[in-house]
Amino acid sequence: MWTNAYSFKTLGEFLASARKEQGITQAEMAKTLGFSPVTLSAIETGKSVSSAKIERYMQMLGFRVVVVLKTCLLYTSDAADD
């Protein structure tokens, strides 16, 4: 399953949906991950949480993070060209 998550909010919504599809409650997932329920809720609502915790949550659901840059602009200037 792929998702295009452009913000922490959309990523959190995706993770909450995936957790529910697997029949896991927030309390169960928080306990399994060793997170407080508040931390798990913060992830699912797009609040600021460490990337390590988000990645751990994703792995527990069977996902992995793949980052694809949408655009890359590279500008170089050679002083001799000026």
C-alpha cells in the first residue's frame, strides 16, 4: 500500500486508518510500541513527534518510509563565469 503523505496530518490520518483496518485499538498499539496514548494520538493527529517514533509506528503496521523528492533545483555558479 502506498500513500502520498505531504504533511504530518495526512500521514497521521493514514496511520490511524491502517491501524483500524488491522483491528488494533489506539490503546493496544500504544502499549505494543511502549508509547503513551497521548503520544500515539499526537502522531495520528499530525502533532510534532520525533521521526523515530513515527517510523517505529509505521514498521509495526508493516510499512516502511520511502522519501521521493518532488523537485530538486541545483544552481551552481563559477566565479570565472562572472
